[in-house]
Amino acid sequence: MNELIERALDAAERGGAGYTEVRVAERETEQLTVKNGALEAATSNVSAGFGIRVLVNGAWGFSSSRSLEPAEADRVAGEALEIARASALAQKGPVELDDSPPVTDTYRTPHDEDPFAVSLDDKLRVLMEADAGMARVSGIAIRESNLSFGRERKTFASSAGSRIEQEIVEAGGGIEATAVNDSEMQQRSYPNSFGGQVVTGGYEAVRHLDLAEHAQETAEMAVALLDAPQCPSGEMDLILDSTQVALQVHESCGHPTELDRVFGTEASFAGTSFLTTDKLGHLRYGSEHVHIDADATAPGGLGTFGYDDEGVAAQNVPLIEGGMLVGYLTSRETAPRIGRRSMGSARAWSWSHIPLIRMTNINLRPGDAGSLEDLIADTRDGIFMSQNKSWSIDDRRLNFQFGDQAGWIIKNGKRTQLVRNPTYTGITPQFWGSLDAICGPEEWTLWGLPNCGKGEPMQVGHVGHGAAPARFRNVKVGVGRW
Amino acid sequence: MVGNAEVAGLLERVLASSSSPQTEVLYLGQDSALTRFATNYIHQNVREHDASLQVRVVDDGRVGVAATNRLDDGGIRDVVERAAAIAARSAPNVRAAVLPEPDGREHDPELGYVASTADAGAELRAEGARAVIAAGEANGLQSSGSFSTSVMTVGVANTHGIRAVHRSTRAALLTVMMDGFASGAASGYAQAGSTDVAEIDAEALGLEAARKGDEMRGAGELEPGEYEVILEEYAVAGLLEYLSYIGFSGLALEEGRSFMEPGKRVMGETVSIHDDGSDPSGLPSPIDFEGVVRQPVDLIANGVANAVVHDAATGARAETGSTGHALPAPNLVGPMALNLFMDPGFTPRDELIAGVERGIWVTRFHYINPVHPKKAILTGMTKDGTFLIEHGRLTRPLLNFRFTQSVPEAFSDVRAASRETKLVPGEFFGAARCPALHLGSFNFTGVTASEGGA
């Protein structure tokens, strides 16, 4: 591998590159799904290759190949140089990177139990026991239990002198029960929708989930939702569970603080951002209770790593402080434009992708409202919603609408009627401005979100969001005709 | 780039190295390039060469799947061993243990392959970007977008005798033109896709987006509610893509998750939607990821739910057989209709608007997502060209709306469809060729009136 890297760096420099990065990576994944008592999917995937990104006269070029033969480095470097020269045909000005220093280091995800060393039999037993728990409930049409594991080994080298080796290990899983009748389909998941919970860490994370223990109650809720009344429409106080707060943070704070979006470089696909740089330090984004950090160092977070894919060390930086916009997610190219150095959030999905500004762990700090039950008891009338099943937000990250799996009407501080198909909608700063209470640290969970899409070609991002249940006043709920 | 014959040889080598009773090998090759521009300059410019082998083995009902992008002997040996090892320790599952058999139908192995697209270089894409940017600059607009060219190769072989290889090319150009990022900023859009890069007219696309962006200056608010709408082809294609995802799959129907009820009227009688992977007026993909030749399937026939698409497993359970719409195994999503066609109407596109007394013109939708799959209720935002229609003409640009709407319900009142159709590459997969539509009612549930502050 060293020969390939050195050859790539040398070929790029000889070809006229002013700056070169080489990333060599191998990603292993294992995914297991039991559906209705049978092993529906069991896969083991390996993908390896390398990518070369060059700056030639301040214009970017990138090429990549699955072939790790050293001679391929010459060809791919040449292709990257040719592409960079084509980029110069429509160039505004030379790209200038920040002065982040070169680094030589290694990083490995701390974990107790290598998930790839655990036998398939043990993993299947976990899934089958969870499936059996859901099967105890009649009326469930689809029972799904899944486990997923990943390991990426990658080496980053730059012409500035960086040499960084990392091994990122991921593990997670979840269960989902689906109940269906002639007109409705209702789902309930544990511990979260869309695959459950995924973290950086080892198999101990799966043991901690204890899927079987929660299987029966998960299935019972799916069945109960079928016959629950439709969520009412109107404006009311809204309490979200920590999973939905996490997704709300993702869509309405994480994405709009990506500085590439702010500068318009995602305009044609993911969109732009209402958080333009003139608002930095001036915009009241939310109420005084809202403190949001980008923390790539948080233990176990799915957005936790040692160094980003530009070789910048993982950091913890505030984005929203006391409701005010104070920071952005940045890269080496974008940070200097606001007079800062990269905070290390340029991440590439694989060896064949360039680094884009991606979320790390975007965390809403816990508050002092106690437990979820304390918060409900403190709410005279309203609605509590739990676990996402639908999301949409406009290109500037202002106008959003979310649907959840379950809702409960709150009357006189008590959780009462279960309702189905709960939805809510709002405008980002007004919504965060209406937040008046966040539960305490005992309710705070660092959720993994493994399906964040961005960029062309589309890249998948693995990010994290720490959140506790929170209350928002006078929110429009029950959207649409049902 | 690897040719079809070389892929066929590779597939045979993999099959020969497997000792499992049943084995399927899927080859996916990709040689793709994408030039991306924003605020009038090229900021990302990438190329990728990748190819992978996915091996599915079936042994007494036990299934294992493994994949690798190492194509040498060691890689082949490793991927076959991993798949067999998983199968050996798996529980039997007859639902998933179905490999298709040859059905005697043939396909053109290079349908939709155009050499000039395969050979397109970074300079050609950069020139396309420059043409778009120039059109925007002439109208005081900043252009963003992407220009991509790619070669995709799919090859499948299995121990039942399936042997299929197909390669095709794609070229796609899209642009969003804006005059800023503030509320009410003008924005316009244009997109085109083809197997032949020579058919991508960058200058014409630039002019289309620039004209739309120019017309969007000074957008104002309108109360959300139910309105008649004209949906341009981009908007219609976005809805079709999601209908396919949530409803046209045999698995969704089998599990009761689909709005499709075979034999029941679910849309207006003028609405017919079919899937055809071999129609050269789309972006052809004549074989699926199990090597089965895609059959044309009439999904909606004159408003009636007629059929759904199947892979080998759902086709066996439905006793219809595969229609050739498998995704790569193991596939929890189910089969997918990727080559959609909606029948045109009889109204010249330019005359659609004449039939609208008061309504809204929608160029495209952004960030569509299902709210309720079984009712096919979707939500999303309008984008890049939303206008008020009064007395049969556009009277003013509007701030973007959020919609929350059942698509079958909306398609139950199609007042007119354009006689022309446009091919629109999917945002996430496939493509749709469809007309512009005049619908009697569409439910807009919100508007982005002002960002304000907290």
C-alpha cells in the first residue's frame, strides 16, 4: 500500500499538482435480517480501492480505482490531473485551503468485542429470539429484526506530509413490527425506526440493546396503532421523544450549518441554507434553552472518528449557543472564507468519493426538565410523538414536516389517548424558538443515523445525534386530509 | 472498461469455483464521471472505476450472499467461500431460496449503449457546464448543476442456466439557476437525460432554466389550500418515482402495504402507467439483477390497478413468475419498476394552461417522502418555478408550497395530459417518461412565507 501511495503522490506532483491527497480504504460490512421467523438476508461485503484528489492551479480533480496495483496509481493520478485541468475551464478563482498542519497518527474505534469475531450462530440467536417475542402478539403481518456491522480501514496521505491510519468499527441493530388491515399500515420499532440504533463500537452495543426484551411490547404497540384514532389537527404543545428530536436536529440544524450548503455548492441537489454567513453570531436560531454542538469525539457516536478525510483532527465545537448561531460545519476549503480553520467535518463515504462537509455528532445538550414523565406531567394539554416514519424539509432547511409512528394526547399532565399517523410541521427558527424545556441527562441518548444522503454522486453519511425529549409550544400538528 | 465477453467469462469462472448446489453470480461494473458546478464555476469533478461480484448460494433452502470488488482468483475464491459459509450456518428459508430459470427470452446486450457517451471526457462535460453558466449569466443568474456520463454493466449467471450480460450508457445534465439564497430568490430548473451524450443540449437546457429563473423574480405569497394544478413533467416524474417505490412492487402488494388493489379503479380512466425496460425512448435496462429479461408490465390500465412487478421470489409466491424486476439479492425492498412510462394525452403542452381558470403551475417537487404508503400520501415542496395561473395564463411567481396529498386521489381527476412526453431521469433510481398534467385538485398544506428568527 505504501508503494501505491508514494507512487500516486509522486505522479501527481510530477504532473503539476500543487496539492495531492491519496486515500486507500477497505470497508467490510455484514448485515443480517430475520423476517417472519426466517433468515431473509445474510450478506458479507468487502469493497476496497483508492482515490486521488489533486489541486492543479487551484482547480480540483479526482479519480479513483478499485485496483490496488501500484501501477494503477500512475494512471489514476494522470486522470485526476486531466480532470483538474478541465475544471479550470470554468473556474472562478483558485481554491485556497486553510493552514491545518500535517499529521502523522493512528486511530482505532475503542471497542470490547470485535463484531466480526462473533459467530453467526450467536447473532442469529439474538435475531430469532427477538422475532419470537414479536410473534407472541397476534395481528402482526411483518416482523423484522436486523443486525449490521461495519469496519473501515483507511490510510490518508497528503503531499503536505500527513500520514494517518484509521480503523472505524460500527455495530447496531433493531426490530420492527408491522400491522396491516384494509386501509392502514402501522409500524413500531425498537429502539428506533429505520434500522434501530447503530454506534461506533463493538458487539457489546448489540448486547446492550436487548432486542428480545422489547419485542413483545413493540409488536403490541403496532397492533394498537391500527385501531387508534387519527391524530387531531390544530395547534398544540408538542413533546417529541429523543429519537425524533435527534432527526429534527439532523434536518433543521445539522444540514443548514454545513458551510458548503451555505456557500451554494450543494444547490443543485441537496439544496442551500438559510443560515447565511451574515447571520453568524447574530441570528437567534432558537430559544435560550437551545445549545447544539458538533462533537466528533463523543464516545460511541456514529459520527465519531480520529481524523476527517482531509486529515483534520476530530473536534467538539458549538454551533448554537444559548439559541444563537455561533458556528458551522467546515472543511479546509470553506473555513478560511469565514476566517476560521477547518473544524474537521470533511468526510467521504468511500475510497471512490471525495470528502464533503458532513455532520459528525450534532448534539442538543440536555436540559433540566427531568424525565420524560416529568415533562409530560408539566404539560397541561398537548401531544407526545415518538419515533419517526416520515420526513421532508425544503431546500433551505426552513419548512419541514415530520410524521411519527405513535402519538399520545396529553390532558392535564397525563398521557392519555393513543393516536395514529401523527404529523407536525413548522419553520425552523420559529420552531426552535418555541422550545421551552428539554429533559435531563438521564433521558439523553446519542443516536446513530446511518442513512444521510448528500452530494452527486450520492454519498451515504454515518452521523450521530445526541438528544433528550423536548417540548415545543403551539406547533401545527395533524397535517393533511386523512 | 471491461467488455461483455470478458464479463461472461468472469461469471463462468466464479460459477466453476462454487461447489454449492445452486449458485448465482451478479457482476456490476461502473465507469462513471461527474462534473459538478455551483455559483458559476466547477467545484467538484470526479471519476470512478469500480466493479463488483456478488455471489448468492443456495443449499437446501439455506441462502448466503457475499460481495467483493476484488476480481482476481483470490478475490473470487474468498467471496465464494464467504457466501457458502453463511449459507452453511443459516436457517432454511424457502421464501428467499429461489433462483430464476431461463425463460427463453432474449435481450439486446448493448441496448442503450452509445460509444460516444462511454468515451466522453472531462473537457466535454466542462464545455457543457460553461454553456449552462453562460445562459444563466446572461440573465443575471448563478448556475449550479451536474453533468454526468457513465457506463453500467450488469452480468448474471446461475446454475439453472441463466446467462445474461448487458451494458448501457447514461448522460445526464441538470441545472438550478438562482439569483441568491434568500426567501423569494428567483430560481429555475432544467434537466435532461439520454443514453447518447450528443442528445444533451446544454445550451437549450441553460436557456430553459434561465427563462424560468427570470420569471420567478419577485415571488410572493399565496394562501395554501386546494388548487387546480399544472404539473410539469419533472413534477409528475417525481410522483411516479415514489409510486413505484411504495406501491408497484409485488412484495408491497403481498404484504398489504401497497395502494394497489388489482382490478380496482385507483386513478382516473385516462391514466395508464406501464414499465418497459426495453423501450429505447427511456433509459433501457432490459435485464434485471437476477438476469431475467424485463417484461413490459401494465401497472395502471385506464385508471385500474392492473399488475405489479415481481422478482423470482415474489413471482413464485404470487404464482405469476418473475416479471424481470429484481434488485440485487438479498433484497428486503422487493422488486422495483425502474423504467416507467405514463401515457400522453391529446392536449398540446402549450395549451394545457388554457384550461385553468385559477390554479398553480408547479415545475418540480423537492424532498418528496411518503407520509402514508398504503394511501400513497406523499409530502414535499414545490421548487424552481411555482406560479399562480389566472384565466389561463401565468400571472405571478409564488413562494414555494408544501403539499400533503394522496397521489392516486390527485390522479383521479386528470383534466388533461400533454400529448408530448419528456424523459426524466429519477432522482434516486430509474427514469420516467411522462406528460405534463392538469389536475383538478392538489392539496398545498403550507408555505415558506418568511424565515424570520426565533
